[in-house]
Amino acid sequence: MHVLRSLTPVSRMTIGLETRPLADLDGDGFVSCSDIGLSLPAWGSPGPTDLNDDGTTDGVDLGMMLSAWTG
Ligand SMILES: [Ca+2]
Ligand SMILES: [Ca+2]
């Protein structure tokens, strides 16, 4: 049985005509373990995993990801 999830992330960004959670790094529509798996190798580095755009991927970005968590 398909379970309808509530998608109310804290922050969103627009990519083309599609709007998705900023923390949805792999673009699958959910903020989940796979997105954290993408951010951990980039720890301490800038890039798309730097969600608050402060030049590094760190605990602040992880907190933003957890705040937007959909599972
Ligand atoms: Ca995702
Ligand atoms: Ca950051």
C-alpha cells in the first residue's frame, strides 16, 4: 500500500520548473539517508552539499538536512 508523505521541508530551491527540497541532493524527492551519504564525503568542503553556502559542509548543513528530513 502506498503511503502518502507530507512534504513540508524547511527550505526549498527552484531548479528549472521543478521545486524540490534544498537538502534533496540526489533529487529523488525525499531528504533521506542517501542524501546524507552524499554529504559526508564532502565534509569540510564547499559545493552542493554546502546548504547554507558558507563555504564548507559541516554540522550546520547537516542540521538543515535533518530539519528537512522526509525519510
Ligand atoms: Ca534525496
Ligand atoms: Ca555550510
